[in-house]
Amino acid sequence: MNHIMKTSRKQEKRTAGKYKGSRNAGSGSGWLRKNDVRSHDFLIENKFTDNKKSYSIKSVELIELRERAILEDRTPVLQFDLNGRNYVILTEDDFITIAGLDDRDSVVPSTIQTDTDI
């Protein structure tokens, strides 16, 4: 097994542990269980790169992950490691829901004057 495969498998195991999920056999390459990790709430696609400066995100990967997650009633998460740090990408709607911001009427700070205050 080469370095990239070992590192990728280690990343999937770490992600499954953090999200209390399980790895999909063959990194989700089968027709039945896609993506790398699934938990009760999340469908996670892991990406690994040896590049320390950048990682390219492809629109088609995000679209496919989101579509599969919707079918499974899970939140899609793209997880990647870059230069020793771990990152996740969520849709803005999912982030707002998870952060509990969807219950707020407005995000406008109270210190901003409106026309009616003048």
C-alpha cells in the first residue's frame, strides 16, 4: 500500500471516529454506499492532498455529495486536510442550521442606525 492510500485510510478512520460514524468499504467506490464516511447525521467525503499550499474543489464533487446526502437524509460534509490542518465545507444553509442562526430574525447589530432612528 502506498503513502497516499495509507494516509487517506488513516484520515477516513479519524473522521469516522470524530463523527461517530463508519467507513464505507472501498472508500465509497461501490454502487450502494457512496462517499467515505457516514454517521447518523452526516455523509462525509474525505479528500487528501500532499500539496501544502492549495487544494482544488470541484463543483461536481460538491453537487454529487449534496444529492446523495439529500437522498439519505444526511448533511453533506466535504472534509479535507491541508498543511497539517483539518477543514470541513458545508452548504451555507446547513452551517446556519447547525450554528443555530436560523432562529434569528436579523443579524444586523443593534448599534447600526436606521432611517427611523435619525
